[in-house]
Amino acid sequence: MPSRRTVLAATAGAAASLALSGTAHANDQKHDHRLRSLISRMTLEEKVGQLFVMRVYGHSATAPDQADIDANLKEIGVRTAAEMIARYRVGGIIYFTWAHNTRDPHQIADLSNGIQQASLHQPGGLPVLISTDQEHGIVCRVGEPATLFPGAMAIGADGSRKDARTLGRIAGQELRAIGIRQNYSPVADVNVNPANPVIGVRSFGSDPQEVAGLVAAEVAGYQGAGVAATAKHFPGHGDTAVDSHYGFPVITHSREVWEKLDAVPFRAAIRAGIDSIMTAHIQFPALDESGDPATLSHPILTGILRGELGYDGVVVTDSLGMEGVRTKYGDDRVPVLALKAGVDQLLNPPSLDVAWNAVLKAVQDGELTEARLDESVLRILRLKARLRLFEEPYVSHGGVTRTVGTPAHLAAADRIAERTTTLLVNERRLLPLSRRTHRTLLVVGADPASPSGTTGPPTGVLAAALTELGFTATALSTGTAPSAAVVAQAVAAARQADAVVVGTYNITAAQKTLVEQLLATGKPVVAVAIRNPYDVAQLPAVPAYLATYSWTDVELRAVARVIAGKAAPHGRLPVPVQRADDPAKVLYPVGYGLSYRR
């Protein structure tokens, strides 16, 4: 009998012996006998390792910076990614910007190769499934010079399934080129709660059918490019007022509402052949009366997702370090209960050692059977086989150069961004601004913490873009809660300009005061909602209002072109905007949006 090393090593001979090719799920079963044979030769410890997807600090698998070594020792008990793989035999690793994994595309490629080498050089080594959260918009882990697209709600404002598929295809090609083969995107939540603090613009919108179509399109794009897409957060996180990172949200929908609202995009994702689905750390009493989070719910994950929806792909938890899944149970119980509920991949536990040993002990004590682990390991290995990781675990610098951030990709992102920009108010045709009468511009407003898709504060990026288009634009950051002194400074600067562009970010009372005082100068004021489009309801006197759904560079450049008249706004609201004085009434309905008359 050949060794596992002979069967699965990432050499040409081993790849040929496996012949694991193709991307269609229909091909899975014909490879199962090989994968089952492989699993039968794995130790229990190796099987447990395959279930975990873990963070690790550093830009290199073997030689991270000292600060990252220190962080790894403190949180994981190892120095490097290579040591973590050797000790725990993890099946997946997740990249984060804050973990210093994603400095630039070539560095990411080297890190990915180092991780694969560290795993494949272990006795019986298997390729690692490397993942990240590259939703685009406000959640990006890989920044420029990679191609960054508008986020989900902006794509919802565009409404084009072709554009959604193009986004998935290009983003997938670039992720694959740097060794990331599982993306935790698209968000399949239907955002029906304007107060939702964690989903919001990460959702395509409030119409379940529209969300479903865009989810399926992005899935097709990503998976056609050889990257596993992940629909999240099952069974639906769109109607919460609590962030599951910090609390335990409760969804009060009835089963009937869930079927018509939350379930629709997940059904579409499954029909599209989605490779993985991420769970939500939410309580959903209509689906499970136990009070457990969905991540730990057998009725929800096995009864509904596996049984009723017929899904047999990989189920991955949301991060196990989030408060929503840690409220009822300790960190040693959470991974065991998740597996009992029907999960396959255990994502980012706060302590890998505690979680890994808890699963191992649960099998040794008989709480979990080894056969149950085998089910999940088979699904995970099927996915790795489908992604051709056994044959092609490594990436090349040439592939990075040819693929990542190419002029064609960047141009596609710019074109799509223009189609997402939404004009909500345009009194007396103030927009587009004239370079003759509005030569000098003051750009003020909120400068929130920047996602990876930005090169600087939004005011500075927008001012630079407007200057390139022929204006003389000056940036002045006033923050999300400007003081009276800052407001006075902005007002004084506005009096010296021909017009003012002000960015609002989840508008606060202080931001509202800023805009009102800018309006009092008599200067033309153009307001831009750089996150939630709901801000417009708080500012009824603003003569021109645009929504970008994010403050990333690609969207700010697009709104600059719209302000300058170099592009026309085509976006349509994918969510309703309620009146500020009477939230029961709609101010701007879904589908609302203005354009320029020619």
C-alpha cells in the first residue's frame, strides 16, 4: 500500500495518481473512494486538525517580525505559521490585515507558498485551504495594488448581475493568484433593518429576490475563477440591532417570514453550487427554541440547512472568538457543540489549544464519534480537491504580476463603481458642478478608519480626485463628531470656496450641525453619504445628495467623476430610506435614483 505521502504529495506524479480535477460538485462522488481511503489512514489528531481554520501573525510562514512572533507565542503558543501547522496540522489558515498577513500581493504569494510547503513537508502532509474576508467595500483584507470593487450594497444599487459576476471573476482570479482559495463572501443577508450595526452596506439590499440574484452571480464569478465562495451568515443576519462580535442578537422573524425573506438568497446560493456557507452567531427562536446560537444549533444546521435545503457542502462557523457564540458556553464546549450541530470548519477560536484538545477529548470520551469527524473531513478534502489544491498548491510571482491589479481589472472596477453611484437630491440642477462657477472646492467631513481599499482619508482622496478633474479642491477632515471649534474652522474655510462637498458617515448630531452651518454660509453644498444611504433623511435642506455606500478609493473616484459631470449617476437605492420624523413612512423607496438630463 502506498504511503499518504506518495498519494497526496503535491508533485506531478502524485497529482497524476490522484487525478483530482474539475470544479463541478457532480464530480465529487467519483473521487470519494480515494479521499475515503486517505481519511482511513489519517490519525485522529490529523483529522481534528483538518477541522480548524486559524489566524496566525506575520508576513512570512517561517520568519515573521519579532512583534508577530511575540503575538503568536501569546495567543497560539507557537512562533510561526510553520510551527502551528506542525503542532496542530490545521486544515486552513485565515489572513487578516491586522495580523500583518497582507502587505502586498507578492508578499502574500510568498506567505501562501510557505504555508503550503510547511504543511506538505509534514509526514502525510495535506495542502492548506487559505481563506480571507474580501467582501470589497468596507470589508477588505487585501488592498492596493490589488483591484478593489464597490461593496455589496453599491452592487445592489447597480443591480447588474453581469457586473456582480464580473466582480467575482476578477476578484477570484486575483485571490487565486496570491494563494487564497476560499473567500468569505458574498454576504447573503437581507438588510431590512436600517439600525443594523454589523451588516448594513455589506448586504446587497432589502429585496430578497434581488439579493438572491446578485449572490448567485458573485458565486458563479468566484467559483468559475477557482476560488470557493462562502454565503454568509446563515440563517440570516439582516434584521439585527446588535453586533454579534460584541453581543448575542435575536431574530424575531416567524418561520414564514424567514422562508420569504432570509432563506431566499441562501437557496439561490445552493442552487448556484456554493462551495461553503458560514453560520451566524444569532438566536432564532422560530427555527430553534433552545436559545442556542445558530452556529451551535442542530435543528438549524442539520435539520434545515442540510435536511430541508439539501446542502452537503462545507459549513464554516463565523469566528469563534465573537461574543455571540461565547455567551452561553465556554471556549472548550463551543467547537464540540458546533460539530454536533453539523459544522465542518471551526474558524478562528480564541485559543486553538483549548479548542483542538476539546474536540480530541470529545472523540476519545465518546461524545463525538470518529465517523462524525470523517464526514466533515471528507467535505473539506472534497473542496480542496475541487479547487485543485492537491495538484496546484503553489503560486508564482509571474502569476501575480500577470493577474493582480492589471489595467483591465482596474478599469472594470471603475466602470462598475460609476454605475453604483446614486443621486438622491439635485435641486435646481446643482450637479454636475461647473468648473467655471465652482472652481474652488472645500471637501470636508468624516474620515472614519480606512479599510484596505483606501489610500488615505476620504476627504483627501476625494479632494485629490476632484483636483485631477480640473477643480482646485482643498481637504479638511472634520471627523465623525466635529467639535464647535472644528465646525467654525470648516465654516470659515467654506466662505473662501466656491462650493462645498461634505461627506457624512452614519450621520451624528454633530455632523448634522456641521452641514447646517455650511448651508448657512450660502455656498452651494453637495453632501455625500460615504456609508449608509439613510443619512439623507436627516438633511432635508441639502440641495444635492449622493450615496456611495463606502469610502473606498474606487467609489470616491467614481463620485468625483459624477460631481464633475464626467460620468452620470445610474445607481438606484437597494434599500428604502425612511423619513427621519416618521420612520413608518418611506422618504425614498427602493429603486429611487436621479440622473442628469442631457
